[in-house]
Amino acid sequence: MGGLTHQEVAFSFLGRLGPAVWPRLTASQPVHVQQVFDATWIESVFLPLAEQKAAGQTVALVDGLDFHRRSHKDAVARAYQERQRTRVYESLDLRSDGWFSAVTLQLTAMIRSPVVCSAYESHAGDRNLGPHDDEWLGLITQVRGAKRWLVWPDTTGAPEEIVTRAGDVLILPQGMKHEVNTPGSPGYSVHLVFAITDEPM
């Protein structure tokens, strides 16, 4: 990041995120805000993924509703080669050190609800969760590549398609059914999920 400290990156991230999302966090429908972040800037921020994974960071390889967890980077790489699956770097804010930890702490303080940050890394064709819903409000930042989301705002209707690209933010209400995959172009995706829970502080 050109010599910027974790705190400086976090400050810049929050400064861009705030005006785009604060008024929309209570929306009952999905909200897709394009180019909240400059794509070149967000793609350059450091994330401890793959070979740079922190030693204590667990990675869940997603296969439908099954999560196969590994912690050693060689074991993660082997498991992925055996069966290509989305990799989830769980609780990144607690198990790895970086700007995302500072952002998570600040979001928790500002929103006054517990927030957990995880990173999702995938290639086109990787297995994923399939249609599901989450028990949290998802504040999703596309960091690299692109992700295709099918979202069901109305459970009895047709899904809405949303494609997030580097720099975009998607607000996904708690409990909203969705399914994701990585499109063939560019064929790769990294997104962060800041999961905002409704548990008391």
C-alpha cells in the first residue's frame, strides 16, 4: 500500500465507506453501490490470503453446506487442488492482523453491534454454498475481480441478479436468500464480508 500503515488504510477505507452506506444500512432490500472505492486502490490493499495467510488463520473450503477447515497453508492448497471450492478466511479480524481488523473494531463501535470480518476467495467454477441465507446483515466489499449474486428479495418471486466488481459495496439484509458464483470474466473474486450481528454488545 505504498508505505501506508494499517491505521491509515483503515481510516481511508472508512472515510469512503461511510457516506455511501450509513443511510442505507437499514434498507429491507439489497443495496448495490458501485465504485465506492477506486478499483486500483482497493485491489492494492493487503489481505493475508493464500501464501501470505497468517499461521493461525483457519480457512474453510466450502462444499455445499459442508465446511472443510484447514489451517496450514500447504493443507489448504492441497485440499483446493483436490476439489476446487470457495475458500473462506474466517474471522479474519481476529486471526490475522491488518487494516481490516481496525475497520471491524471501528464498525463495531459505530454501529454498536458485534461485527465479524471474513474474506471469500474463489475462481470461476469453484463449488460454493448454493442458495442460502445468513443470520447477519452483510456489508460486502468487492476487493478483487467480480462476483455474481442471485438475490431473492421476495422468496416467492424470481431472483435479482447483481454483479459486484472491485470497489463495489453490496448491503445484504439479514435472512435474505442468495446464491453466489464467480463469473468467467475475470474468473477470480475476493470479497470481504463485514457481518453485522444483532447480538447485544
